[in-house]
Amino acid sequence: MMKTIDIGHGNLSVDTALSALESGVSSAMCNDEIRSIKIVHGHGSGALRNAVRQWCQEQSGRFRDMIPGEEYDLFHQNSVAMRQECGFPIDRDFGRKNRAVTYLWLL
């Protein structure tokens, strides 16, 4: 199963959005059915996207992979494997090279 965390449409500051992200990720990791997380950070200036991706990199070892939306397609090996593990969820962003989202594949 894939969980979506939308921190990009609440007009939140970067710090507040990252706090909400941490809370949502921690909650999802306690649920054995959730295998991946789709983070919606929006387009905007790119500040939130950059902060989210930096946060994900700082969490190295906590996730199997962090997949930028621009790489989330049929030709990205971990995207395909993650989708398979999640039961091939319907996701309109698959293959769209959407920079407004980032995916986490959980351990």
C-alpha cells in the first residue's frame, strides 16, 4: 500500500511542513501494510522540494530508496520494484516526470 502525505498545499512554512512530514512518515512506518510514501510538496519556488529531498537524504538508512518524481517511471528499476511491492497502486504521477512529488520506499 502507498500512503500520500500532502505538505505542499497547506501554505505551510518549510519548518512546519518538514515537521508534518516527519510525523506522517513515522506514523506510516509503524503500519506494516504501508510500503511506500508519496510526498506532495508542490512546484512553487522549489524551496520545499529541496528541503524535503535534503531531509530524505539526511535520513539515510531509514528508507530503501528516495525516488524523485522526475525519475518515477517504467524505466527506473526501483520505481517498478516499489510499485510491485505495493500492489501496483493507481498513481496518476507514474511516468509524468512530476517534480512536485517525491517517493519514499520503506524498508
